[in-house]
Amino acid sequence: MVDAPRYDDSLTIALLRARDVVTAQFRDHVGEAGLTLQQWRVIRALAGGRALDTTTLAKSCVILAPSLTRIARHLADLGLIEHVPSRDRRQRVIRLTPKGETLFTRIWQISQRKYAAIEDAFGKDELHELVVSLNRLRACLEAEHKPNDRTGAGTT
């Protein structure tokens, strides 16, 4: 029999459970504003006047491109986002409308209180270190799975 770690000590299970409990802190007030958490991530990524192409936005929000297309269409129908002309006609660039910025501000005020409660419960420094560590873990694993860009390096 293989000596496997306890199920509760599994990294993937710990991450999934933490994600569920953290996102639950935001689900109610985001939902009361008429948004899903995925829609909120898009609005939050575009806040402050940022215009992003849909490829960058999908990656930033951890949303698959087809889902982002559907979400963007819905948010545009609500008047929360708009398309921005781009020099590259193949790219679709979007930004928040003034109505979208207003909604962001309203939801963000509540979200900030939720983040403060999480910091109070877990510890501000500990939470910061956790986020830094998780980002470092992601970067390490992403780097492992990228093709070697230096193919043929060192040859002349």
C-alpha cells in the first residue's frame, strides 16, 4: 500500500476548502447587487478606468474565454461595460462604464469590510504572507509547465 498523506492534508483539498470559505464571505453582497462572483471579478479587474483586452482579462480573472464572452455580453447588456476601439482589430478591449464604476464602488465598500474581517480573524501579516506564498507557488508551477523558450540556446 502506498504511503499517501492524510486526505485533509492534501494541498488541493486545502486550497479548495479555503477557496470555498473565502468566496462565501463575498457571495451574499455581490449577489444582492445582482452579480455572480465571476461577473464581480470582471468588474473588479476593470475598476479604476482600466481597459483590458479579453485575453488578458480572462487570465486575470481566472475565467475561460468562452465564459468571459458570455459574461461580457451580459455586463454590456446591463450597461456596466463597453467595448473600446483597439488598433488591433482582432483584439476586443473592454472597460467599465460610469454605471459600472458606480456599482464597483458600492460593492467594493462592503468587500473592504469583509477583507478587514478576514484580516482580523487570520492576521493581517499572515494573510499577506499567505497571498505572497500562493502567488509564488503558482509562478513556480506555471514556470515548470512552460515550454523551454531557449531551445537551441548556446548553439551557433
